[in-house]
Amino acid sequence: MTNQFFYYIFVIIIYLASFLFYVTCSHGLGHKAEYLQLRRFIPCAILAVLPMYLVNESLLSPQYLLSFLVGVSWITAYPLFYYLTYHKISSDFGFHLDTVFGLYIIGWLISLKLLVQAFNIFPSITLSLISIMEYLLLALPLFQASYYLLYGTCVSTGAVTMIFETYTNEVIEYFKSMPLAIRIGTPILNIALLAGFLYFNLTLETSITAPLLPNLAIIIAVTLFLTYYLWNTKKVFSSVPVLLNWSWMLKTILSKQNHIKQTLPNV
């Protein structure tokens, strides 16, 4: 059982770390923007830890640390690589919504796991699906890191456009031209990551027995709120820069396909 004091300390740590990272990897922020995010990150940090606090789960349990890993990767990846790419030539940028998205993802994933275990909702199947989802969520920040290491620049709309417009044979040839270590290491790394998520989420015992009904009600409310706020296309989801790049390209491709379908009968 974890002392309640450590939950409070952990909230303060992730709150300060998130804000300091945001300020460090931004340029041209005014005091108004800084004060706004100083307040905005408070509920985000609280919701990241609140579900575990309500059931008194260990902050160091690997299955929950994996959720923190996914969230932290979203907080850091795009702002960090954008800063490394453009901090010498751009004087005005900031990415507070990446931090909001990352902190909310932590609370959302942990809430899902706790509810599955508390209500015993087909745990093997449900936790496997959550594990796959965590792996996919981590894959995009890892892709951004790989792209920066290869090309020395962050993922942009132009890069995403190039990816979507590249033919499958070209992708295969490009992959074959890479060093053997990368060709072997990439699939092994991905398999190992997915296996790790599945292993820790499915095999570790939980100390949850019968949480108080009010606590479960709060976790359910948090899960519903975060589900709506994270994945509603008019909320945070549509404002995270890297997601904007991908969603814009998908819309472009779909619009081109629709245009082709509409014009083909007239040819």
C-alpha cells in the first residue's frame, strides 16, 4: 500500500516537470501564456494520478509505469524535436496541448486498467486490447524519434505527405538499403515492445479488491470525461500538432479519392 503523501509529491513532480519542459522547449512565450499553462497543467497532473490514488495502487507498478511512459513520450516527442529543428530560426512557438494530451492519456489508460480489474471485465481480452493500444500510441513518438535521428529534422506536413505518396515498392527498397542491424533490430524492437506491454499488463497481480463505490464512480466519471476530451475531434485530439499533420494528410487523400471517383464516369 502506498502512503497518500507520495501521491501528492508525485502530482507536484509531474506538474513541475511538465511545465518546465514546456517553457524550455518553447520560444517567444509571453507571461500571459506562461501563467495560463501554469494553471492549465494543474488539473492535468491531478487527473494523471487521481485514479491510482482512489484505489491506493502503487505508483511503481510496472503496468502503470507503462502508461506513464506512453504519456511522457507524447509530452516530449514533438515539442523536443521541433525545438531541436527550429529553435535557431524561429522565435515564436509553443506546444502546450502536447503536454495536456500526454497527461490525460496517462490518466485515461490507468483508469481503463483499474476499471477492468475492479469489475473483472474479461481481463485477459480487455487488457490485451489496452496493451495493443498502448503499443500503438507509443509507436508514433518512437517514429518521430527515428525520423529525427535519420534526417535531423522533426516530422512535418511535408514529411507526412511524402510518406503517404511513397509507393510500397519504394518503401521496401528503401528498407532493404538500410544497414542489416536496423533491418533486424526494427522488427525485434517492435515485437519486444508489444510483448512487454502484454506481459506486464496481463501477468502482474493487482491489489484492487473492492474499492469504495464513490471512488469507483469517480474513476468512471474521469474515464468518460477523458474519453470525450481526448478523442473528440473538436477537442485536444484535433489540436496536437503531429496529429494535425497526419489527419490533414488523410483528409487530403480521401478528398483526392472522392474527386477521382466523381470524375471517372465523365472521362
